[in-house]
Amino acid sequence: MPVISIENLTKQYGKTTALSHIHFTVDESEIFGLVGPDGAGKTSLFNILTTLILPTEGKVSILEFDLIHDYKKIRKNIGYLPGVFSLYPDLTVQENLIFFATMYGAGIKENIRMIAPIWKQIVPFKNRQAGKLSGGMKQKLALCCALIHKPQILFLDEPTTGVDPVSRREFWDLLREIKKYGVTVVVSTPYMDEATRCDRIALIMESKIITIDTPQNIISRFQGKLFALKAHNNIFQLLETLKEFPVQCNFYPYGEYLHISFDNFKGEEINELEHFLQKNNLSYSELKEISPIIEDCFIQLVKKQQNV
């Protein structure tokens, strides 16, 4: 039985469409990720699901409660960690936790078990003001406060933005621990690498969801062949020159490499690419076939969507 059900959800701000005819469900005790770039519509969707704003049209059911008529019941059963730090910076770590527990009418001792893995990491700083914590510790404290009333669903809007890589990894490890208590986690992120930590993901672009599946299934459906090119030349010069490459392909920068995908790969394309690079005096140190990752699949899906 889905704990979240969304049908034909649309949100407009004047003439601007933030969400366009969204459909999906979220199952109990899964980590469901909403993945896409800034401006795709993730925050608008979270603001609706957490009863902060109303949809323009569509139907949303959360824990079998209607979003509009039963919003007070929904609020009692969800936890929310917004994209910006929302705790009280002048209060200590412990004072923030006590405040939120009191606000929800929850006892800290009774609910400490769920937040124990997180609390162990921040208890050495319990007397420090929240505003003086590191970015990673701030998010862990916010997570504790969002969980102190034992919600059935936890909404996290880009929780690791601006957090260092080690803290990001630790944060996702904590989400896996939280899931063991039967909590459903709905998390948005602009970081494609975090998508693989979810049970299922929805890829969203320009107000529309372009696919929903497990990360593994999305990667397995990548079409064609993918190559990584490491050039000696300026990568921007390489990008401009490749626009004249006569063979149909997609190319985009990825770190120090250029990823090049051929949807209908026959074999001779690589020879033609090498000849083209040599002809245009574009030297390279490496050209190899690679396995796609979520970023590559997302770009391919977006390209197909644009060509429909």
C-alpha cells in the first residue's frame, strides 16, 4: 500500500509552470529520491507534500489522508528538513532538540532510540550553539529535530547541498539506519551520485518527471555505447570543434574527460572520431569505452525528451 499517492499534480505561479501533470507513488519504508537540476521543480513538489502550499490541480494522498482536507493530520505524521538551515542558531544543540520535542509533544527519552545513531555523533557538541556547528553537523542536528516525534514519513529537501563529501556519505548512511525503523524517506538532490543510494528515483527536468525506476534499472536501459575522451587541448575548444563532427552522437564534459555517446553504435564510429580529431589537430591522451552512470542516463533521457 503506497504511503504517498500523487495524481495529475500541477503547480503554477502565474504563467510559470513549476510542476506539470506529475504522477507517482511512494511505498512504505523505501528511500525515494527526486533527482534533477536546480529549477526543475523539486522544492515546489516538497512544499506541496509538506502542506506548505496548495497545488493548482491534481490529487495528493499521504498516509491515506487527503492533502487539502486532512493537512493537520498529515503534519503530525511527517518530518521535514528544508533546504536551508531552519533551526535556532543562538540555541545550543540540546536546547534545539528540547524545543522541537516540546513543540511536537514528544518526549526525548521515549524517542531517543530512533535518533540514537545521529545523536551519538553530535552529543559531544550538545552545549555548542547550533549556528557555530559545521555544515555537516548542522544537518545532523536538523535531522534529529525532524525525527524526534517519530514521523512515518521524512521529507528532506536537498539535505547535503553545501556539505563536504565525507559528511554527505555519513548522512546517507544515517538515512539507511533510519529506514530500518520503518520510516519512509523522500529526499531531493541535485547530486546524481546520490541517486544510487535510493531504492527508487524519479528524474525530473523542467517541471516534468521523465522516468521513475530503481537506479540499477535506469542504468541498464542506457542505449548505445559510451566513451570517455581525455584531450590535451582546451576542453571548451574540443566541445566547439565536435559540433562539426558528421556522425550522430551526444557529447558533454565530465570532470577532466569528455563523455561521448553513440545511440546506434555500429563500430566504425570510433575510427571516424579518431580521424576527425587528427584532422582538426586535437590531440588526446585517452579514448576508452566506459560503463554509464546515472548522469549519463539522465542526459540521454533529457535529449530524447527534447527530440520528441
